[in-house]
Amino acid sequence: MNLAEWILTLVIFAPLAGALLLLLADPRDVKQIRVSALACSIATFLLALWALILYYSAAHAGAVGSFLLEKSVSWFGTSSGIDIRYHVGVDGISIWLLMLTSVLTPLAIFGSFTGIQSRAKEYYCWMLVLQTGMQGVFCSLDLLMFYVFFEFTLIPLFFIIGIWGGPEKARAATKFFIFTVAGTMLTFAGVLYIAYYHYVNSGRGIFTLDIPTLIAFGKMHGIAPAVQWWLFLAFAAGFSIKVPLFPVHTWLPLAHTEAPTAGSVILAGVLLKLGTYGFVRLSLPILPDASLAFAPFMAVLAICGIIYGALAAWVQDDVKKLVAYSSVSHMGFCVLGMFSLKMAGLTGSVIYMLNHGLSTGALFLVVGMIYERYHTRDIHRIGGLARTMPWMAFFLVFFTLSSIGLPGLNGFIGEFLVLLGTAVSNTAKDGFHAGPLGYAYAVPAATGIVLGAVYMLWMCRRVLFGPLTEPPHTPDTSTGLSRDLTAREIGILVPIALACVWIGVYPKPLMEAMQPAIHHNILAAAAIDSTGTAFAEAASPLDGEQLAATDSPRTGRRNVATGGVPAQAGAEPVVRCDSSSTRPGRGGRNAQAPSADRTFTAGGMSEPLSVTHYGTMPASLDPETPLVNTRRD
Amino acid sequence: MNEANLELLGILVLLLPAAGAVLAGALGSRVLKGTSHWPAILGVGGAAVASILLASQVWLAPRDAGAVHPVLYQWFSPVEGSWFNVEFWIDPLTAIMLVTVTVVSTLVVIYSRDYMRHHNHPERGYERFFAFLALFVFSMSVLVIGGNFVLLYLGWEAVGLCSYLLIGFYYERPSAAAAAKKAFLVNRIGDFGFGLGILLVYLTFRHLDYATVFDAARHALDHDAVGVAAALNIDPSAAAERIGVITHRLPVIALLLFCGAVGKSAQLPLYVWLPDAMEGPSPVSALIHAATMVTGGVYMMVRCGVIFTSSGTVMLIVALVGGFTALFAAIIALAQYDMKRILAYSTISQLGYMFLGVGVFAASSAIFHLFTHAFFKALLFLAAGSVMHAMGGIIDMRRFSGLKRILPWTFWTMLIGGATLAGFPLLSAFWSKDQIIHEALAHNWFLGTLSLVAAALTAFYTFRMIFVAFWGEQRVPEGVSAHESGPWMVSMLVVLAICSIFAGFVGVTVELGGFLGLVQPESGPLHRFLAPVVTAFTQGSAHGAESYTAAEEPMRGFIATISPHWLMYLSSLIAIGGIVVAYIFYVTRPWIPQLVRDAAPRAYRVVNNKFYVDELYDRAIVRPLHAAGVLCWRIDDFVIDGILWLITAVPRLFGFICRSLQQGALQGYGLSMVAGLAIIVILVLFA
């Protein structure tokens, strides 16, 4: 048995297996239950680590950028014409999100040891099931499987919030569930339609939901722009609510406030990333024209979220709600970066996902530790805790600094790259066409940095500094806690802190894995449109200049890589939107076996493949196809 | 210059304080306890030795050797294959800054050993204090040694963090916690512009390392297409277009970077955090909020001289901000009673001089003033700290007087520091400040006058402070047994006093025929050392900077015609005059100040309340923003959720209607069956 093929399956289903075993345990033996749950999630982490090592060794062997560690089995066999698969695999983006999940879950479980006193067995089972769901999303390479896992994560979290939550847990759980389901229903319609559309238009006669195939299809702009618009909206409906993007974020503060600590950690740390990951994995590459067209709109929503979330965070009395609103603000950065459609912005965005998972997850942990002792999170009822809880103060300040993007810690790298990518978006540096955003978008977004410092430091000042204020009869040490953090709690926070320092000081290994993947699986698709003269002439809001496309030694190589298409760009800009309907020439080409199609993504840096096809495509145009990008002409 | 040696020394300068910080922080509370100062002293002291070695290497190198910029490792990447590096930039400016920072830091850290004890018992948070101090030295060294804008930003933010942590050292005092937060936030407002400036640098040059950016900027200003193409590694045919972009954007970049400098160096209108920062322990005020960190803005502007000198308008703005700040802060200092706050305003004012120096193209004089200021201002703060230590934490001058005899060492050293600040002839600040005033006068009579008036006020308020505290009837706050400070403190005061007397001689040449027949200003070894760094300033007028140093400037011709030393005599006169007036006001005729106060009570109140700037900011910015926050939150609850409620009302209404049909009673179902049947029958029969 080839381990590299099965390792992801092992990672995904190990927690589920653990949960099933845990069902056999005696519900009264809480100690045993929680230790075995922890052991199971740590084992999962080790497996994920193994997967990471396998990934890196495979990537070093030259396969950077493509999906690795793949296992693909058709459920029904390809002969049936319905090619729905069990298909897992990771690239440089998803492997790190998988790692994030497998790191945060054991820490969240470890953090629940004292907080969860009732119905412990169910609780830990749900946590493990949730882990399987989240890891499944990041590893899925089949759209149906992706969707199933994506929706499946709702169920465990619904119960975690609904059973072990705060006073308004029922309302929070319901709101959370209905919001997300309402959005993902539309996404599901989109999923079905995209498969149908591909079935009809690809000429292959196979009903498939294979993500790499669809990415390859999208790369060739295989989907008519008008269809892309609707599909983009359908996908965005589900993903934006999950992110959550302004103005559909209102479920988040409530869900966070009512969720138990571990629920908040997982919710902020991983579940929100399912939304951004959905955009990065599906919307951008499969729907490149629509992504380009919608980018300014999404960016404006993101910027609104950044400022709005920050301002709302500032006036919260509940520390947890404050951190929850800060998530709205931070995820705005994440979305902004990806819609710059530039390497810098996308790298920043993906790193931002990790950073936000680490620092906000840790902040929720710290807040939970305070809550366990004082049974309140009201900023007016606690204060000056630095005096009695120096360790807690250290970690709260540390993660605050990480969260507000202090250079040298992780937050800075993501924030800086996001803003950089946004600022350079509308220049044509990468050899690709100019992106949709620009310096004018970076300026309002940067106010988020100032506001971020405002509310986080305000919170620190109230909670940590000033005269000591404690509610009566506290701190509560009945569950075996000490006044300051216990060794267990410090042990939970230290790994996260180390990860923050590592990403801040030496993120090179991360970047080396991510950037080829971003280049290969997103930019090559979204930005292949170097023929788009409309964007190449987009004026910089600052001074109307246009930086030359050939300003770096790299550019030359990229231009080669894109098959010299830019040179003929001006002449026939319409060629790019050709593919809305079946036509004989394309059908002939696409009648190749699926495996041949897959070489689009599996071919490492041999990017031009898709373009080669593109270039040789018959110029028989579909006259009724609208041009997406003409609006800027 | 041996690059490997310099790189190693640079690494030592960074690593030693960092190691000191980690050791003090990690072992302090359990192992080291009262000896936690040792890791900091050794780390920072080691860094000082390394910087002096580094500076001597730079000094010994040929003048035209250029900067050394070794790359340590690749940090992060904006585009595949291109990296922002962790790299150094070592040139004479770096050397001077490093020596200033590490030497003053060493003295302050040693001083703190006694200061942070009471009755030979370490204060709470003793180890924390030394860990933060060492961390600060590390951060400040990154700021001055970093070889690109990202590292500059890193150091910039990190010193801000240390400042935040140290201002809030006595975090249980609400005022200290508030001051810490205020310092960080006001700095962040400046950094907002600073960060946007860095983004614009990247947008313009596609690089953030000094070597490429400055090189390209220099060539672009010379309209040298080949040079720009070579620097940016682009096609020469595209370079002409790029030159247009660069020259167009450089002034904007300069203004954005200047925002950062205004925040960090506490200039108008972002100076408000610095007086409050005095809530921190006195050594912190001495080191961070006087000698080193706050000079970061001056350093940055001199470092980015190519960018700043690209536009005369920008330089005029720099000079005006500096000049007005110098005067404004000096006026406020006249009516304060808290010794440390007076010194804080005087720091703002002196930083204003440095900005003025940069703005009138006298960059090496600005750095010279930065250098001397580091010593005498540290001395003044440490002496004030010594007073505070002796007075049991009280620093309000209305509560003590006549300390001359109780604190002799403190008195004499503070007298030296105060005389230096006042610009007493032959002391260090006399030379450095005079050079700036001279250049200002030569450029623009208005700026020159502004700086002369501020100089007079400086002499007055400094000696007002000294006379009120040390002269007169001997009086100490109740319950305080005043005593001279311990040997660690006093010895550092003496060292700093010696420095502030003699440090000025690095910036002047001693030879016959000059001022008082001895000294030639403006051509000291320091200026010769810095000359290769500040070429952008010395040749500044080549790039359109003539706009405000116009030839018809009346003072220019006037200054040229008279003896070059007349100004030195004039400023000696102003300094001594200010001191004499203070003596009259506060020693011989102490009823005069009261008379002045009564004559213009409203003006006095305005000055005493610092022109109500804090209140203005609170009303105009903080409260509206907070209200906006409340509004956002309410929108969430009422508007967005309300709309969603309306949307869900449709299915809910539907469900409500259906539910009323399903009442579960047989009669009801029977009735509706019959009704339905009737309708169908009617339809069939009559339709």
C-alpha cells in the first residue's frame, strides 16, 4: 500500500474513528474520556505532520504547485457517465490549513478539560467529529465531497454551541445554523449547475465534480461570463456568510459569545477559513472572469467589514464579543487580499488565514481562561488582572500584539502582504494583466490597522491594567484552577505563541509552499487574461500612470510562460471569451481521457499547457457571449 | 571596510541585548530576582562595545567606501522569487546612531540599578523593567541598522511597543495605563501614513531595500534613464516613463513618511503623547522619550534624504513643522510645574530644532544636535529622576525647593545639563543648536527668528526649573527624608555631565581665529564623517529645492557680509539673557511671575492647560469615532437583523397561515373538506 496515497484519508478519518471508539467509553469516567479524546487528536496531529513531511518531500522532488498526496476513486466507475469521486489531495495552500486544524483541535480539546463538566462524552465526540469535517473540507478535491464536508461541520458545532453554550445558546445555535445553511443552499445549487454546465459544454460527456478538472475548465474560461456571474453569486452566498463578510456577519458575534471556549476557538480558528478557502479554491480559479468583475465589489464589502468590525469591537463590554467583532475586521483583510488577484495579496490572504486562526484562537482561549475564573467577561467587572495573573497578562498582550500586526510576529506578514497586494493590484507587474484593486483600496483598509490597535489596547488596558477589580467570591478555583494560569493552560498557549513567532520571523518555508500553489491553481487561471487590454489600461487612482509590464527579469519568463499571448492581445481581445458553448473544435480536443486533462494542474510549473490549447483554439466565436471585462473599456 | 566583520558586529549589537532581555525576562522572577539587572547591563554594554568597534571600522574606512549592506536571510516574499530580506545597512549615519543609542542606554541601565530600588530593595517588576529596557535597545538597533523599509518599520513599531510597555510599567496607576495606550495609538496614527508611504515606495520602485530605492531615486532625479534602468533592473526603454512616475511620487512618499516621523518624534500636531509618557519610570523617560527613540523620526528623514530633498515644498513643511514645534513646546514649558513634563516639552522643542535642521538642509547639524541632545537630555532626566527618588516620587516643583544642599551631586550635574540645554557658550548644545539656527537664518529669516525666540524661551524655562527647585528656602514634601542618590546613579550623572560638556567638540574644529578666538563651527570631524551620507542635502538645491531658499532672501546676503561668528555671540547673549531673566524672576524678585499671571490670567490658563489640545482631540476625534462604533453595533442589532427578520417573516407568515389550518380538530377538517367539495361542485356546475 502506498502510504502517500492514503495518508490524507487517515488524517481525515482518524478523529472520526476516535469518536466512534469514544462512544464505547463509560460516560461517568470523564477523566478517561477527555484524555483519550486528547490522545486521538494528538495522534491526528502527528499524522498530519507526517502528511506535511510527505508533502514537502514530494514538493522538493519538483512537483511544487500541483495537488499532491492524491487519492482518487470513482464512486460509480467512470463508465456510468457520472464521475463523482472520492478524491483527496493537498497543495501548498490546503496543507497548511490542514495543519492549522490539526494543531488547534487538540489545543481546544485540552483547553476544555476544566470548562466542560457536563455530558463530557458527547462533547468530546462532537469535537472529534468536527475535526473530521474540517479536515475533510481542506483535503477534498471533489466538489460534492467538499460540499458535504462543508455542510457537515455545521452539525457538530450546532450541538456544541446549543448544548454547552451560554445563556442564549439556543438562539445562537439556531441563528448560526440558519444563516449558514441559507447561504450554502445557494452554493449547492451552484455546485449542481456547474457540474451540469461542465457536462453539457466540455464535450466530454461525463458528469463530473472533480475540482482539478473544473479548475482546468475554468482556466480556459470554459464557462460563459454570464454564467460565471450567477455561479459566483451562488458560491459567494455560502462563502461570504461563512467568512463572514459584512453585512452578513451578524450571526458571528452571537455565536461566539454563546459558544463554549473550544467552540469559539474552532469557530474563529478554522470554520471561518472554510469560507475564505472556498473563495480561494473554487471561486477564483473556476470563475476567473466573474472574480475579476466582482473583485471591486467584494473589496468594498471587505473594507466596510474592516472598519465596521473595528468600530463595533471598540464599544463592546463583553471581551469575547470584542474579539468576535475583531474577527469580522480581520477576515475583511483576508478577503481584500485575495481579490487583489495578485501574488502578494493572495499569499498575504492565505497567511492571514493561518495567522487569524492562531492569534484569534489563542485570544479566545485566554478569554475563556479568564471566564472560568471570574464567570464574567464584562470589561467593567474585571480589571487590573496583570497583578494577580502575570502569565495570563503576558499571553494576552502577546496575542494582542500578534493580532494587531506587530512586525516580527505573524500578523504583520499577512497584513503587510495584503495591503501590498491591494496597492499594487492594478499594475501589470507580474506579466499578468492588471488586477482590479489599487492604492485607493489600500488606504481605507490601512485605517483598520490603527483601529485594530485602538480596540485591542483598550481591551488590554481595561482587563489587565489599572487597579485590581474582581467580582465577589472570585476567582473560582473549584475546578482545580489556580489564580494565575496553570501549567496545562500555559502548555496550551505556548505552542501557539511559538507558531506566531515562527511565522513572523521565518515564514520562508510557508511561502515556498504557498506561492507555487497560488501561482498554479489560482493566478494562472484568474489572471491568465493577459489579453484583457481593458485592465491593462486601468488607470492608477494615484496619478494615472501605468507601470510597464516588462519591468522585471521575471516578467520575461512569465511572458514566455503565458505563451506570448500578451503580444497579440490588443489585436484580438475577444478571443478569450470564446468558450460559452460547445463547438466541434473544442469537443474534439476535450474528448481526451480525463487524465490528460488533469495534466493542466499536475504538470508542475509547466503552466503554458492550458494556454497552448487556448492559443490553438479555433476562433469560431459565439457571438452572443458577452465580454465580461468590457465595462472598463 | 571588512564586510564580514561589520556583519558580525551588527549581529552582536542586535543579539546581545536580545539575549539580555530574554534572560532577564525568563530567569528574572525565579532565579535572578534582585540581580536581574546584570543580563541587561551585560547585554546592552556588550552592544555598546560592539557598536563602538563597528563605528571605528566605519571611521577607518575610506570616506568614499559607501554603505555596506550584508543580507542575513530571506524573510518573506511579495512575488515568487523576490524576497524582502533581513539585511543590514551600515554607513557613518548607522555608526553614529548605534553608538549614541547603545552608550546612552548602557549608562541608563546602570543608573536604573539603584533607581529601581527603594531602601536597597528591588521594586515590583524589577526584572520586567530590565527585560523591556534591553528589548528596547534591540528594537532601536534594528531601526537604525536595518537595510530596508520593512526592517525600518519593524524597528519603528517595536520601539513603540517597548515605549508602550515601559510607560505602562506602573500599570496599576490608571494614568500610566492610559498614557501607555495613548502613546501607542498616537504613534499608530503617524504610522498609518508611514505604512502607506512604504507601500507607495514599493508601488513606485518594486523594491523596499535602501540600496535599490535610493539609487533609483537619485538617478531618477538626475533624469538618468540608464542609471534607473540599472538600479531597478528594467528595460532602459521603459525607464524614461518610470522616471516620470518616480519624480512625480517622491514628494508624496516623503510626506507620508513624514507623518510617521511626526508621530514618533512628537512634533505638531502629534506631540500629545510625549508629555503623558512621563508616567513611566524616569530612566525610561531619559532613554526612550528623550535620548533615543523619539529621535527615530530625525534618523529616518536623514536616511531617506534622497526622498525628502526631492521637493522644496516638502522640506519647507518639515522646517515649518520643526520651527513651530520648537516654539510651541517652549511656550507650554513656561507654565508647567512638573519637572519631568517641563523636560518633556523641552524634548519636543529640541526635536523641533532637529526637524528644522533637516528642513533647512543642515542634516549633519541635525544629527549633531541629536547626538549632543542624547547626552544632556538623558542627564537632565536622570537628574530629575534623582530628585524624584529623593522626594519619594514627588516631582511637582511647588512642593519642594532649595534642594541645593540636600542633593549636591544632583544639583551640580543638573546645573550642567540645564546650562547645556539653555545653550550656554562652549557647552555641547551651544554648538549644535547654533549651527541649526545659523542655517535656518541663512535659508529663511522667518524660520531663523522662530528658532532664536525659542532659544531664548528655552534658556528661561530651563533655569526657571532649576531656580525653583534648587534655590530658595529649603523645603521638602512632608514625611520625606531626602537623601542623595546611591553611587550607581550619581556616577552615571557625572559621566553624562562630562559628556554633555565635551560632546560638542566632535562637531566643531578647534583652531585659532574662530569664536572667542578659538573655535570654527560647522566643520567638525562629525560633519566630515557624515558628509557621504548627507550628499542629498548638501546638493539638495539641485533638485528644485530652491523654492524657499530663494536668492532674494534678504538675510542670506546680510549673513554673508558680516562675520560668521556674530550669530554665536548673539546666541550666547540670548542664552545668558534668558538665564538672567529667570534669575530675576525666580530668585531675586519672586513676585514678578505672579504679577505676570495676574496681568493675563486667561493667557496663563491656556498655556498652563497646554492650549487644550488634548481636549480638542478628544472632542473632535475620539468621541465621534466612539459614537460611530456604537452606531455600527446598533446597526447590527436593529437594521441588519431587522432586515433579516423581515426576510424570514415571509416563510414565517406562510407557516403561520398553514398552522392555523392544521388545528388538529376533526370538525375543522370535516368543515374544510365540505367547503372544498362545495367550491369544486360550484366550479364544475357553473364554470
